[in-house]
Amino acid sequence: MPNLPNPISYAIPVFVLMVMLDMVLARFRDRSRYHVKDTLTSLLLGLGSTVAGVITGGAVVVMGLALQRYAPFQIPYTWWAWLLAFILYDLCFYVAHRASHRIRWMWASHVIHHSSQHYNLSTALRQTWTNFISLGFIFFLPLFLLGFPIPMLVFVGALNTIYQFWIHTETIGRLPRWVEAVMNTPSHHRVHHATNPRYLDKNYAGVFIVWDKMFGTFEPELDADRPRYGIVRNLGSFNLLWAAFHEWIGIAKDVWRTPGWTNKLGYMVAPPGWSHDGSRETSETIKARWRAQTGETEVGSGAAVDEDSRGDAVIGPGATLV
């Protein structure tokens, strides 16, 4: 196996510089974008996630090596293989990311990334410590069965992660229309992090927003509905351990208290917010109530999009962000 460099190790200093620059810009434009305790929690969660990744990453590689024995052929290190691996990895990320919002067991891990009520570059570093336990890696195993070299998959996976860092910002508005049409951008990803009913369970893309457009989960950011960040029931605390494990604790309590094995299983694999007695709300019930009250629909659900009303210019200093 070739000894490929880890792009993330080179990107970390750039991440730090970009966070610092974003904080400076926020100080002059909108100080509310950063909160000291929130930012510190995000950074510590990111540090813990890095340690957890080092511990569990080897197990995924071992599984990949075992699966590659059954690959019908071995894909060589050619230019087209790198491109194909990058595209297919992003498709697997889309599927895994969508599942992590629809399966509570996976949401218990992923919710950490959404738990900040602020949207800035430090939020990109707010990552889970329990990704391996959530089994999200399963969605990437087919790539090993296809015969892609493991170093290649690790490398393109790192590039995918690096790309997603810069889209966690309100400093950048909308990019040129051709970029917004194909790539995941800050505007698209702000929608994904929003708790507005219109935006729930939308824009799962990692690098290419085309997956959301292909599979019916795309929603554009609207000037009239500015994103509100966080989760439906916000943490109300900056406690690091609570942020990392609160949903796992919630699952354990629900499973312990609920009668019947079918109901217990539901609290683990049904969508977040599901309850055996219907006393809680899922994203579907929240959106249904919103539609009934307002008569509106998501733009991406079939209604025409007025591109001019959304605007496409990069937002510069002093402009209003949407």
C-alpha cells in the first residue's frame, strides 16, 4: 500500500487560522455569531472526536481489508479511479448523513454536530465521540467491496471532510449561481442546520448538492425565512459530557421505561421524536403543523424556485446575511 499523506493533518493549522479570521470578522459585523462557552464546547468536542477517530479508525480499516478479499477486481491508482472514488464516497456520505437524521440510534451520535445555536466555523469542529457506536461506517463498506484501495478511500474521505469545514459560516452569502447549482455551499448548509419547519431534514450533501436535488431533499435558503440554528429541543447547557452523550441517555431512559419490545426497538431505530403513544413530535409532524397553519410548502418539494428573489451575489462587508 502506498504511504499517502493525511490531508487533515495539514489542514488543521488552516482550520485554526480560518476560525480566528471568522471571529474577527464577526466582531465587526455581528458579535452574536460567536459565544465563548459555545465555541469552547465545540473545540473540545472536536478534540474528543479526533481521539475517538484514532482509536476506532483501525477497526474500520480491518473490516475494509476483510471485505476487499471478496472484491471482484482491484481498482488501480489511476486518475479516473481517484475521481470515481471521490464522487462515490460523497454519495455514500449523503446516504449515511440522511440515515443519521432518520434513525435515532445514529442521530444520538450526529446530534452533537447540530446542538450549537450558533453557526460559525467552530461549529464545523463540533463532532461526535461515538461515531463508531452509531454504525455510520456501514454505509461506506460497499466501497471496499468495489475494490477501491483503502489508502485511496481514506484520502478522499479526508478531502470530503476538509471541504465541509468552510461551509459552516454566515460570513459568506450566496455564491455564483453555477456554484450553488452543483456544490454544497454555506447557503445550502445553513438550511441543513436550521430548525425552521421549512428546513427540517433538508440538504444532506457533503460536497455535491446534486444528490439532494436528485433524491428530493433539496431546499434553498430564503430571504423571508432566515435560518434559526440548534436542535428542536436545545441543550440549555454548555456541559461537555451532556453535549456528547445526552441523546444516548435519552434512548436508554426511553427503552427502560417503555413496555413492549416493539416499542423499545422503536425508540432506537424510529426517527428522532417518535414515541409509542404519539406524545412527541417528529420532523414530519412539525412540518405538517407548519403547513396547516401557514398554507406554505417547502420550495424544494416541487414548487418553482424564483432564483432572482433569492439572489446569488457573494455578500460583502456590511451587507445583510440571509
